[in-house]
Amino acid sequence: MGSSEVILSVKGLTASINGTPILKGVDLEVKAGEIHAIMGRNGSGKSTLSKVLAGHPAYEVTGGEVLFHGEDLLELEPEERARKGVFLAFQYPLEIPGVSNLDFLRASYNARRKEQGLEEVDAFDFDDVVEEKLDVVKMDAAFLNRSVNEGFSGGEKKRNEILQMALLEPSLGILDETDSGLDIDALRTVSEGVNQVANENNAMVLITHYQRLLDYIKPGFVHVMYDGRIIKTGGKELALELEEKGYDWIDEKLAAGVA
Amino acid sequence: MSASVQTLVNQPYKYGFVTDIETVKIPKGLNEEVVRLISAKKEEPEFMLDFRLKAYRKWLTMAEPDWAALGYPEIDYQDIVYYSAPKAQEKKQSLDEVDPALLETFEKLGLPLSEQKRLTNVAVDAVFDSVSIATTFRADLLKHGVVFCSISEAVKEYPELVQKYLGSVVPVGDNYFSALNAAVFSDGSFVYIPKGVKCPMELSTYFRINSADTGQFERTLIIAEDDSQVSYLEGCTAPMFDTNQLHAAVVELVALENADIKYSTVQNWYAGDENGVGGIYNFVTKRGLCKGKNSKISWTQVETGSAITWKYPGCVLVGDNSVGEFYSVALTNNCQEADTGTKMVHVGKNTRSTIISKGISAGRSSNSYRGLVKIGPNAEGARNYSQCDSMLIGDNAAANTFPYIQVQNPGAKVEHEASTSKIGEDQLFYLMQRGISMEDAVSMMISGFCKDVFNQLPMEFAVEADKLLSLKLEGAVG
Amino acid sequence: METVNLTSNSLSPEMQSNSDRVEKQSPAEKRAACLQQLLEISKTDGVAALSELQAHAAALASELAIPSTRDEDWRFTDLSKIVAAQFVAADGKASVSTDAIAGFVLPEARSSRIVFVDGVYNPELSDLSAADNVTVGNSDALATVSKHVAQLPGSEEVFTTLNTATFADVAVVHVAKKAIAETPLHLLFVSTGSNRISQPRCMVVAEASSQVSLIEDYVSLGSAQGGDGSGFSNAVTEIVVEANAQVEHSLIQREAMGSFHIGKTSVIQAQDSRYTNIAVQIGAALSRHNVETHHQGTQVETNLYGLALVAGEQLADTHSNIQYNHPHCQSDQLYKAIATDKGRSVFSGRVGVPKLAQQTSAAQLNRNLLLSNKARVDTKPQLEIIADDVKCSHGATVSQLEDDQVFYLQSRGIDRDSAQHLLIEAFAAEILLKLPVASLRETLTATVTQRTESAI
């Protein structure tokens, strides 16, 4: 794996919202073919990291650097990042009343294709493209005619996120608590979807609260985030340890100066 | 980011030019002599002069309404020219004889009138300041028995129809502005669809205000006989002046048994500049009478212009099983103020009405929905559904909803829903994270918000309306 | 054109006010004269501690008139019957026995009851022995709360001004900081009838983190107790809800069917407070309830609920107004009305959300059940919004009982009449079940059933 291309390189990243520092120096390197999990309790900065990587305007980057395929990611607008292959599956996917899911998916798909120098796809051909991807998340075609996420259940929203990821084929997929609030069937569907999208050329970063997700998606790396920094990195066993002992033992270790 | 959304909605007005043309104007001011003069200039029959005088005398006893959520300086009714026409305004038999400057004006507005360039499936009546200058396809329509001409011509050629229906839906004393219109109206369109005829093409009137001190008072009358059908569209633009012009129109629709009238408006009068200087004061009374059984009147409006809009197109549902519809998109920006909505008056049994209103407010503008749904004591089985949604862009704009519901029949069912939403940072970020640019994201959300209304417009104009809103939203991303 | 009268009056009530002929003088003069007469009749010695305030209000009132239907706030409620009626002063000396009010006593608040007769405290009829953690009394107990009287928004409104100018006594409820009043307080206002006009007044202050449940209850003496069913109560209640305090306020108006009732509830709420109003209007020939709350801090919660029942020729009018001023506040409103016979129900609800009040939510729903073809419902839910990050919705429905629902119950073996009763009770129950005491819920449910009998 050592020879794989570095997709994402984060060094000393600090960021704040409304003047309050949240990220206090994050270091993370993600290579092609890898799956990373970032765990941590609420408020540790996990979700903020995902939003900063995607370019959410509410956060101000105060220091550090982020390279995506060697290019400065922080210079780019959110839509440029998306077109270059950064995909964020939202923790709370937004409802966009009046905009049909199908139109939205096509606009998004074509924006990515244009960036890749490919021809845009018309409405007719797009039906075929999307049809194929629906199977990935076991979604019914009827979803396509509804407004984006409007009136969707929690599980449907999350599946819609994975459908979008399958369609856009990003080189970096960041899944922000995609597993939270899902029942076991939905969790399985979503996980299988992620596994189908993941391959040796792309990378996935799973942000999660619960070890449960990792029963279905096997990360090569597990990071523990604490107070705006990644304080511990290990293999899958670290996730099990966290699940078993909770996050308190990290506090204790920190207190003891071990971590 | 909201600041940049704001810049998206600021777009220069592209119809703001003035046509340099010699006009005949009467002096400013209003009195009984002026009313007589207008009638005389138009060589009207006696009944029209009586109609005007009755309205004028009524108007004198009335006071300007002040209940709307609008604020504007007092209008000096003596400082307005009540009649202005391009010189040699005599209606030409052929378009070749129309002043080329006028033809050029309408061409510039995207509305070529000449034989070669005109739209093939739409008949157009072009009204410039106070008079109709040309009506296309008039003869072709007449072959089907459809009368489409200026109301001045109708007064002369179809006096019995005009006398029978003029003021029958909007009585002269209905309100302050309709009384004023009845006294001084100069032109407008007249449509008559005979029994059993489905009008073979879209009819449309294009209103152009050109002079700075002239009020525009047009009057439209559409009569659809039993089993007939017509779709009509009006468009409006005006030059940019730093003074305000008064526009007080009246539209009356009469639908007899099984008749179907669809009336669409794309209103883009000059709205004034970003500081609220200039712009049209638009006080309009529009009402349709579903007189016959199973008749239907549908109003669709896209209101993007005017400094002040005061307008409540309504339906009086007298015939049993008759249907009234109102679909509206009102966009206000900068200092614009709109107080608009509808009135659905259910008189007959099993009458149905639908109201879909979408208000978008940006800048420091104020956008109010005001609607009345009235179910009379005999309107057994009447149904109304109203939905009024507001979208706010920026936090200086106001969105108000004032529905009035009055029900006197227990067999009726009335439902009203309203909601507010916004184009917010988070929705935009979500769309942008999927690679969609901010302009496209905003445009998608606006079109989505207005979809229910645009779907009601005749196809040719749905595209126009979407473009119009997009134009209003075009601009640099900040 | 015979079938419909196309004059401005029939078509455009909201557009008529200024488009008609300039108003004739005499009705306006009559309405002004009426108010002056009411002011004169109602004149009392007042409350000594508030004499300056009352004199000021009297001066203001002398410039005012009874509103007409041209006044937007009174468009659907014609007060000409009040203008035409002859009222006499309520001297507060009418003798009322314990037996006479026995039927109004709530078992759950038997000993936390304060009684006012025609607006004046009656110690003999009151029993406050079980009123815990709260100061309850009349104007003698005003002390610390007097500074709040007539200071709340809306106090310049015409009937409120009349009340302020003329009230003879004040019901006072004062809950000290952190005090939790466990027992509901019953504030019983008795009208003795005989065309007397009374000016009940109530001042409630719930200090920080306190909690109280009030039942403000307007009744008339029955004929057996000397009541003749007439009279006019012009009531005003002001409530100050301080930070983090919780006030649950039930308001029952069950006065005699020939009387007039105009009531005002004005509330100010500090941060983190919660105020709930449950208003039931079933009495009086003509009644009006104005309820307004003004937010004075963040995270305020306001809940307004109401049920109006109009039968015979009754008219009940509710005007609610929630004025937001701060972010992160929320409100919920549900107003229901049942109109039968020739009854008329009016609702107007306003929610104002200024720019400051971001991240607020407001829901308002008005549901009306129309049970007769002579009955009438007017409703006007309004939203006025300037803030852009808000979640506001409102809705209104007017309909009769759903045939499908009646049929469904019938298909399960329930006869048609019972099915209708059940559905009407269920419609009312959504509000009545929010009342804190069972005895009231039962009494009022029985009243609903009995009054809607004619519609079934």
C-alpha cells in the first residue's frame, strides 16, 4: 500500500466557527484504496473536520494545509471541490422543496462529468445511468420524482446520499455519521452501498459514533478524535476497544499523560 | 454567503428605454370636462359617456384605500395626464402604415408585429401609452367568429356586447381605482368567443407605458359564450423614469355555461431603482364571473415589476360546479412593495377554487399575500384549497400573509395552508457540495419553489417566465 | 345578474372600508357617546394606590369611541348591540350567597378560590386556605406588583382603557421567585346580571423560576339566584412571566347567554419562560377574547389554545397576537370553533416575527366545525415575517363533520346520532383535555354535547 497515491493530506489543520476554535491541529493522510474511520464523542470536532474539508462557509480555516491529489483544497469553492471528487455524505441531508431528485442528480452528475472533460448526459440517457445505480442502495425509481429529500424518512435520506455518491464516483468519500439513527436493515443497505463504491482507486473516510458500522465496513485505520485533534490511530481493534470501554479511558489516559 | 445571494437577485432592468415619438396629450388634471374630452376624442356613443360620467361622479365621493400593507407618497391625481397617444393615432388598416418607431419599440421588447416576424401561434394586441396601435391576426380570428380588437374599436363595432357586459363584473363604484379607470380608461383589449368555439390561438396584449407623466388606464373585457374556450396573456413593461407612473387597469371576464377562460399575466413594469426612486404604481382590479354552470376561470400571474402592486384577481363563482383558480408568483426586490392575492366568492353549488401563491421577497422589499375566500349560504358542496408559501432572501425583506376566510355553508370545505422558507446557507452548501454552482443552485431552488405556478402558464410563456425570474436573479457572485 | 349582488359590499369586505362614501357623522357620534356613557356609569372610587394611573386612563378614554366594523380589528364583530343597550352601574354590593355560586366551585380548587362579584372582591365567598406558595388577594395585596398594572403592551386599546379608568378592585396573584404553587388557583368572577356593567381586573406576576396554574372563570348568576341573563363584563388580565417561570392559564367564559363579554389577556414573557393559555368561550350573546403575548427574551415558549362554541345567535370572537422580539423562541396555537344554529365564530390570529427573531418557530392552526347552514365562520390567520431563518406555518380549515368518519362509526354499529356526538366531542376534546382539572373538563364537555344537540 505504501506505493499508492496519496489522495488527501491534512497537516496541522485548525479551524473555528464564530471565533471559537474547533479544530486544533488535525493531521491525517489518506491513500487510494484505504478506508479510514474517525471516532470520537460529540463535540470532538469530527463533523467539523468533514465540513471544513467540503468547504462549509460557516467555518474559518485558521491554519494548516489540506492537499487533495497534491492540490491545495482550501483554495477551492465548495462546488469545485465536489467536481474534483470530494464527496460529503451529510449527517443531516437537507430538504430542497420543489427541486426533483432526478433533476438535482443530473445537474450534479453533469457538473462532475464536465470537470472530467466528459460529455454531459441528456435527460434520456441519464435515466439509464441512474437506473443502474439505484440497485446499489436498493431504492425505488419513484424516489427520483420526489423533491430532494422532502418527506424522506431518515433511512431514505441516507440511502439517497449513498446513491449520489455511487453516481458521482468520488475519489474521496466522507461519510458524516451516515450510520446514526439507522435501523439494522437500512444500516446493512447503506454499508453494502459504500462497499460497492469503494475500490482501489478511491478512499473513504467514515465519521462515526458507533462501532456497529464497522461490522459492515472494514476500515484499515481507526482514528480517535479528541478536542479538535486526532490523538490516537490504530487498526480495527481500536474501534472495539472504544466500544467496550467508552471514551472515558481516553480521558484517563490523557490525564495520566499517556496519550 | 447571504450577501452574495442578495447580489444574485439584483439585475438591471432591460426594458427601460424610452421611445422618442411625437404624441398628442391633453393637459394634466382631471375634471368632468376631461372625462367628456376623452369620450369625445374616442368618438364614443352616448352610453359610454354616461358610463364614464357615472364612474367619475362616484369616484369623487370615494377615498383612496389605505388598508393594504403598502406605503407610498400621496398621489396627486391632478398632476397626471389622462390621455396620450402617438400622433396620427388613427388605426391603420395595414401594419405598413404604423409608425416604424413603434414597430421598432415592440420588436425591441421581443414582440415583432410585422407579418414576417410575428409569432405564428399568438395573436397580439399592442397597446402603447393610451392606445392600441395594432392587433395581429384579427381577420384570421374573425373567420372563426372570434373577435379580438381594441376596446375602442369594440365600442364602435360591437356596442351591444360592450354595453351589456362592461361594468357587469366590476361595477363602476367597486373601488376607488376601478371607478377612476371607468371614468378615464383610454384603451385595452376586447375578446369575444362565440358559442362552441375553441379559440384557435393564444391571444395576448402587450402594454407599454412610454411617457413619464401619463397614467395608463386600460380596460379589458373578455366574454366567453357557452362551451367556448380561450387562453389570453398580457405582458407589461415601462421605461425607467425617476418619477412614478400610475397604472390603474380593470379586467372583466365573463364565462358562460361550460366556458373556460385562462388569463395569464407576466407583469414586469419598471420597479424603480435600488433606492426606491421611480417605478410604476400598479393598482389593478381584475375579476372573472363564472356565470354559467361548469364554467372555469383561471388566473395565473407572474409579478416581478412595479414599485407598488395592489392587485387581487378574483372569481365570482355563480354557476353551479364552476371553478376558479389563482396561481401567482410575486417577486419583490429592493424597495418594491406588493400587496396581492385573490378573492374567491362561492355563490353556486359545488363550486371549487384553488389558490396557489408563491411570494419571494429580497432586499428591503415587502411582499404580502391578501386573499378572501367567501362561501355563501347557498354554496352547498363548495371547496377551496389555498396554499401560500413565502420565500425570504436576506433578513431585511418582509413576507406577510393575510388570508380572510368567511364560510356560511356547513357543506363547504375550506383549507388554507401557509409556510415560509428561505434560500439558506445550508441548502446552498448542500447543492454546491454536489458540484452545482451557486447561480444554478439559487435558480434551481427558485424554479422549484415556483413550479406549481409556472406549470399553469401557456407553454410558450412558461419558458419566458422562468427566464424572466432567472434574469432577475442573474448577476455576479460576490 | 339577479343571483349575485356585485356591489363592493358583497364582494370585498376587506376592500370596502375606504372605498365607500365618506362616513356619515351620526353613527360615529353615537359610538363616541356610548363609550362616554359607559365611562360615566362605570365610574368608581377606583383603587387609591393607582388613582393617578386611573385618572390618566379616564382622560384617554374620553377621547375614544366604541369601534365600528370599519376598524380592521372589529371587522367581523359588530358592536352596535352594545351601543344600543342600556347598562347600569355595578355597585358591587349585590348580595350573593355561597349557595348561589356552589355550582361553579371546582372541587380541585375548593380552597384556593378567590371570588369577585361584579369586579369587586368578596371575602365571604372566597376560600384561600389551601393556596400554597402564592400571594392571592385583591387590591389590598397590590404592593409590589402595582408597578405592572396597565403597563403591558396593548393597554391603550379602547376597552382596556375603559377598564383601567374605572376598575374598582384588582385580583392579584403573585408567585415569588422559585415558588411552586401546587394547587390550581380558581379566580371566579361572578356577574349578577340586571344590565350591570362590571370591569373585572386581574394582575398576575410569576417571578423567576416560579410555577403556577390559574383558572380565570367568568360566570353569571342563574335565574334561581336572581340573575336575569343580562350584563356586560369588560375584563382585563395582565400577566408578567419572569425568567424561566411557567404559567398555565385557563380562561373559561361561561356567562349568561344574554350578556356581553369583552376580555383581554396581555402577557409579557422573559427568557426561558413558558406561558400556556387555554381559553374556552361558551357564554355570552357576544364575546370577544383578545390575547396577546410579547416576548422579552430568548427561548420563550408560548402555547395558545382555544375552543369557542356558538349556538343560538351567539357570536364569539378570538383575536390572538404573538409578537416575537428575540431569537430561538417558539409558539404553538390551536384554535377551534364549533358553530351551530345561527352562531357566528370569528378568529383572527397574528404572528409577528421581526428581523431580530431568527431561528424561531411558530405554528398556528384554526379549525372550525360548521354544523348549520345559518351559522357562519370568519377566520383570518396572519403571518408577518421579516426574519429569514424561521419556521412558520399556519392553517385554517372550515368544514362540517366528515361523512366518511360518521359512516365509519356507523359501520361499526354505532347509531348516527351517537356517532355525530362522538365526533363533536372528539373535536372539542382536543382543547378541553388540556384543562388542568377534571371537573371542568367534564362540565364543559357536557355543555358542548347539550348545545350541539340541535345540529344532530
